[in-house]
Amino acid sequence: MGDVRERRVAENEARSRDVNEVIEAHSPGERRSPGAFLCECGRPLCDYIVEITPRDYERVRAQPRWFIVYPGHELPDAESIVEAQLDYLVVAKEGEAGRVAEGEDPRS
């Protein structure tokens, strides 16, 4: 995957992560109950929902290069699977996509 495409994909993922930050901040109730989060894949128009607890989402967000994606939405040429759950995958961005993910992380 070229650097330009990696950057564009990473920027799409960062926008999804920004939406999830708002969802997570406004998630009422039990932190162990699954909530609906947006898939953080690099597809520009992806609107898949990932069921994950706010607690697990926080665990993933602790790593700026990690994202939650719907199974099948991973990009093997730009990321590796860190964790596979029934309803979602955790992927780690590599190369240029990883650098962009770190730079776009609102928590950094």
C-alpha cells in the first residue's frame, strides 16, 4: 500500500475513532454492557456497527495505533490483527498508517 493511500485510509479511520470518542463519552450506565460503536476501518463510507463494552473500548484506545473493526474490514497491507473477538477485531496500524494514527489521536 502506498504512503498516500495509507494516509487517506488512516485519516478515514481517525474520523471514525473521533465519532466513537463522542459515543464513549456519552455512554450511560454499566461500563461492562456492550454498546454500539462505529467500525473504525479505512472504508470511507463504512457504517457498520461494532458491539463492544466501553471498558474494552477504553482498553483498545489506550494504544493509539489500535482500532476496532468489523470482521472482514481489516486491511492486511496496512495493519495486523492484534485480537479477534466474535463481533469485532482489534487491529494495529503499521507504517505510514500507524504514524498518522498516532498523530491524529485526540488523546495524545
